[in-house]
Amino acid sequence: MHHFYLPPDRCHDSSMTLTDREAHHGLHVLRLRRGQPLTVLDGAGHEYLCEAAEFGRTTIHLTVRRKQEVPPMPYQLTLAQAIPRGRVFDAIVQKATELGVHRIVPLLSERVISRLDEQSSQSKADHWRAIAVEAIKQCGSAWLPRIEPPTAFKTFLALGQTFDLSLMATLLPASRHPRVWLKAFHEEHQQMPRSVCLWIGPEGDFTPAEIMAAQSVNARPISLGRLVLRSETAAIYGLSVLNYELQAAAL
């Protein structure tokens, strides 16, 4: 079944209307027909099972047949990702969304080349959010991740946000497999963490000063294997490992 997205304030229990890009996709790409079933996602945990009712030149009016609530994951993953050069971050946002990440924080660390002003930072965040919207439509997730504007490494640390477990991928010899820290957490708390922050650095890793700063707020160093991964591969690998371990524990 085809998936579309509308923000929560435009979703209603009886009828709703697709406009702009969503309507264009339905009219000119999918060529929907009257009575054809489709699903609308609001990104806030609801999916609406609808039928195409009426077509305008630039709109599609829908009849809502059923509203369903989709529970969130039993844990929340935050990806704190140093921004790589070029458009690589677009792919990271897409894949992280497909892997059910709760929040993405684009980091401006010392070895990140990009330097953005406030206006361009917000523009980037809007662009990445649009990519996340397309990703939930592709994978059928009812939850849209929260995507922050690019944030300086020190600023993110200064926010003082707490997580049940914070894991920093690094090339340090003392880094451990993520399962080691998950097992230690479980032994101490008799449950798996409900909130996890995964830190992924730029090409060349975080600087020693950044690693020390993160460790000072209880980030544990983790290894992603013997091979040196590109930052986008590291993000996908790390999120996949955490999903595997946390979902298995929730069964």
C-alpha cells in the first residue's frame, strides 16, 4: 500500500487533503484512482487508512476509514553524528530514519569542514527533515525522527542531556564492543537502557580532547570492528547493532 505524509495538525479522523508534493506524487507518479486505498502517516505515532475520494488539479481529497495508533520503540536512539563533507549526511539521515532512530544531532566537531551560520543551519535541518519524511513513507514508520540544526560539539555537551547509556565510536585501543557496555548496564540495573546516544565522529575520528570531554559525561568508547569504517558506514553499523541488541532484549 502507498504511504503519504501529513503533519499532525492536518490529519483528521474523517477526511483530509493531500497538497503540494504529496498530491503531485499521488496524481502524476502513482496515478491514484478513486477508491484506491492508501495510508497517511503523521510522524507522531498514527497511521490513517484512507481511500482516494476526489481529485483536483493539485489536490487529492481522502476519506479516512480507520485510524491506528502505533506504539513507539521501547527505547530511544539518539544519533550524534559529525557532519561529513558533501551530501553524505543525506544518506545518513535516510538510513537512520529507516532504522528507527528517535533523534539526530548533526555535530560540528573540530575535524568537520563545514561551518554554517544560523540561517544555513536551519535550511540544512529543513532539508534533512524532508529526507526523513520520504524515508518514513518508504519504510512505513509512523514516527518521524527529531532532527536538530547543526550543533557545535561543545554546545551539545553543554546542554547536559542525560541518557541511560552513551556510546562513542572511536579508534582508541581501549574501545569495547557495544555488547560489553549493554551487558554491564543490564547487570547493574536489571534492565536494558531506554535511552541511548550513539556518537559517530568524522573521517579521522573525534580529537583526543573531544573524546576526553565526552568521557567526562560518561560516554563509553566502543569499537565497530577491526576495519576502519567511513562515517556513514559507522552510523548504519552502530545503529543496526544497537537495534539488534535492544530489540532482542525486548522480545
